[in-house]
Amino acid sequence: SRIGKSNNDTSAGIDVSGSVRVGGLESSSGDGNPLFVTIVMPSVVKPDARPLRLTNIAQTWGPSSRAIYVVHATDEYSAGDQIDEASKSKSYPQVLLVPEHIMVEKGVERLEHVIRTVHKDANPDFAFFVNDHTFVLPNHLCQFLREHDSSKDTYAGHALKGKGESAFNSGAAGYVLSRSTMEKLIKEWDDPKSKCSAANASKWLQGNPGILTAQCFGEVLNIPVVDTRDKRDLSHKFHAYGIIRTVTGKVDEWYLNKHETLDNIFGVDTKYHHRPQQGAKCCSIRTISFHYVEAGESLAFWEVMQTVRRSPLMSDGEIKELMNKIWPRDKEGLGGYSHGLPGPHLAVWDDIIQVIRKISVGAAPPSC
């Protein structure tokens, strides 16, 4: 399949309004269904800023990632067509409006409604579930999915596991479900006695619906998490923090601790024990996602990626100058969980620039 031409990038299916036209990213089966869609769930962090985050996603990675925004009110994002059975002929981003009886705090019921609706109306080979703080590299996502078969089970992302709990994929970094997996999940939900049912969800699980889904995969459907790291250097592809914290390694201790038990699942990694690495080794050349990317940072990050992608001969100094010029420095632009750019003379700049260089092609329009 191919991506149609546009007015602002001849290799992309994006028009000047920020929407992607259909006609590319088709299913490998040739059935006219999309290869993938990206489901943008509501972030629990600073919900009042969500409309701006969705607007900026529509101006950056959203169109070429076939973003579908899950909203509780139309004023969260009013520019997109609503998902329905004609979704395959519409532009992206699209909107999935949650019914009024499913309130914001009913996370499990919302996720069930979303998966049922996406499977029925869009019927993609794969759905990538993120939230509106996630930053997606669409070309790398596409390449990753081309290596998988939608008729087989896929539950892939950044695996984590605390002691005494089921393994799960970080909802922040995003996780992929194949058509087969979504169909099995829906069938399980159709049984009210199932352990996967929303009726059995505690209040805590309602706020963490992905954990209940992971329990369903692990204890009922026997669909395991998988090691998605780059086999060449054991670097991660799905990241639960922004690029600065990911490169510097200044992430939360609880997050690091949830990698300690992965040796028991994937086999012993004697070098890193599946933990994220620091510096330029943090990120695979095929990196797919980052998280805690607030609205202002998403625009800056996307511009840097596109500029370096189109001008790969830029010097390190030019990249650093560009980042310092456009990157937000205030809390409103960065958000409360992101770290700003380092001081001008710190050595970590070399690692940041190296990572930007090696992942920038991921911001290209999908090649499949």
C-alpha cells in the first residue's frame, strides 16, 4: 500500500488542515481495513489541558498514526469526524464519543466500549492504545506492526511486573492489540461470569483498566506480554517518560523496580535485567513512543524531529540551537512530569542529540 501526496510533504498523506487522507496504511490482508489505528485515551493528568493536547496531536503525529480520540464531550475536540461504519473513508484524527452512562471514572467500562466500537467500525489489523500525553513515531510503529500477524495474538508494549502482580504493558508508553486478541477479549466480556468482566472490577481497577485487561490476558486467555526491546542492543522501543528523562535516566524508582521480575518471564538478562538504559543507549533506533509529553513539548519535539529528518547533515550545534530556540521552558509547556532541556554545557547534550538523530526517521510518514 502507499501514502498519497500532500501539499506540505510529498511523502505524506497529510493535507494542510492536519488531517490524513485514507488510501494508505492498508491491511496486509488487502480487505480494505486499516493496518492500524492509534486509540488516544484520556490521560488522568491535568484533564483541563486535554483539548490543547488533542489539537497539537492533530498537528503532529496524530494524522499519520490514524489517531482516534476517545472523548466524553464533543468540545474536547470538535474538528474530527465521529467514528462509525464509514470510518475507513474518513480522514484522521477521528472521534469516539463515549456514551453518557459511562462516566469518566468508569475506566473499565470505557475501555470495553472503545475496543468493541473500534473492532466493529474500523476493524484494524492492530490497535495501538495510548493516552493524550503519549508521543508516537508513526513510521516506526508501522514497521513494528509489519513484523506481526493480526490473526495471531499480540499484546505488545513496555512490559512491567511488580512482585505478586500480573505482568502488564505500560499504558503510558502504549500497547498494541491484534485483531485476534481484541476478538478474544470481546468474547470473554460477553460472559458476565468471566474474571475479565467489568462487574468484577474494584474502584482501583476502574482507574487502571489496563491492569484488569492484563490480568485477563495472563490468567484467562493465556496471552503473554512480550519482550519488545531491540535485539541488537537491548534498548527499549516503548518509553514511559519524555525524551529528556529517558536519556538522562532520571525516572521514578517504582518504574525501575517493576523490571526486576522480568528475568523470570523473558529469561535472564545478565547485562541489564530488562531495565531501561541511560544515555544514547536508552532508545532503540526503532523507538515508537514517549510519554509525559505536554502540548507545548509535543509541537517542539515534532518540529525538531521533522527538521533533522529532512536535513540529516545538520551539525550537532545546529540541532542544539534549534532545540534551545523552540523547546518550552515553563511548567505549562512542559507539564509537571517532564524535565526541561539541560544546561548548555552539560555532556548529556551529546546523548540527546545522538538519540534525536537516530530516531528522527520514525517521524516520517509511514512507509507501509
